[in-house]
Amino acid sequence: MSDYIIKTDDSLIVVTKQKQMPVIHSVSVDTEDSTYIRKLINTMQLQPVPRQIMAIEANAEAIVDNIYIEEWGDAINNINTIRVNMNELMPVLQENSVPNELISNMNAAITRLNQAVMQQNTQQAITQANQIMMYVADMLDYFDVMVPTDLNRLNFFARQIIIEAENNNWDQVNANYLEANQVWERLKPELGEQYSNDVNEFDLALSNLAEPIDSRNYQMTVDNANILLDRLDFLSNDFAEQNFPPETPPQNTSPQA
């Protein structure tokens, strides 16, 4: 089992998921407080991803598409759907130990997204929609996911590179590119050797982003960031196949005639 470097803002549940061991094996409990012990034990059994989280993510992605083609009415409808799902999701998040700060940040981003859409502020609306998708990734850490949440984070950074390039904010483009590299370096060892071609393709796509960012070439940066987004779809399928391989059909063991 590989080592995992604990980051400052990592929660207990995130660390134990990265280490792929239940909480009870990674924490020694020096207390007789039954409430505290029960909370630790509860974190061992991650619940399925709530449908509301996936609805929030899907509608945030749809809003980005709406805005690029100036379908502001559709964007408003999608925001209303996000609000409904977030209201339904609140007690589920609290029951699953999702930090209150993360819940508050999500609600604030939804409010800012609504304001930006009402004002038809394209860049601010796209930025807030993308931020919502990052908060979705952070929330998914507290549930039983099919693929690593770092894939969601890589999607965020790739989209943010495009957003910041459109804003001509190249310092932020570079910062997001460096973040994407760090996330990828901790994620790629999780895929088996049979997926080495897709890993190498993503390595190449990420490497190809460096030069246009350094030269501040807007179109090449956007084009290469979109290639990165396409390659993430392949990685998502790889992780789904690796983590949940299809069942092998039962062998026919009946006597031969």
C-alpha cells in the first residue's frame, strides 16, 4: 500500500479513503465517549452517492453550455433545479459528516451563480458554475463513489484553465495547470498496468499544455485543455471498469453428452 501525505484540510474520512482502509484500522481511540466512537464507526460505512449531488453537477455543467450559446432562460431553470436539489441534500450531507463550511461554500456559490446569470455576466456565471462542480468533488469524498473524486478535480482545473485564458489571466492559468499536475501525480498510480495507454495519453495531453501556457497562446491553450477534458472521459471509464469489473458469466459445468 502506497503512502499518502495528509494535507492540512484533509478530513479523517478522506485520509482513510486514500489509504483504502477503514477508520477503525487507522485510528486508535483513546476515549470512552460512546458518541465519539459511534461517529468513527459510522464513517466506515460510506453511503451511496445521493442522486441530488449528481443532479447538481449535471445542471452546473448544463449551465456552462447554456451560457456559451446565450440560453439564459435555460440557465435560470437549471439554477432552480440546483436549488431544489441542494435543499433536499442538506440533511443528507449533515448526516454523512460533510463539513458545514463546505455546505456553506456550496450555498454561497449557488447564490453567486444566480446573481451572475440574472445579470447575464458570462464569465462570472461560468466561473461560479465550475466552482460548484469543484464543491461537488469535495462532497463526493464523503460517499461511496465509483471513480476517484480527483477525476472531478482534474475536470475543474481543465475548465478553469479555459476560463482564465478567456480572461487573459495567465498567472491563474499557470496556477491551475500546476494544481492539475499535482492531482494527476497522486491519481495515476491508482490505475493498473492494463490502462497504461490511457495514462500515457493523458500524460502527453497534460504535457502539451505547458508550451502554449508559457507562450500565452490563447487558442492553443483552449484546444489543448479541451483535449485534456476528452482524455478524462477515457480515464473515468478505466476506473469504472477497474473498480467494478463486469461479472464473469458462470461456467457450464453440466456433463457433456
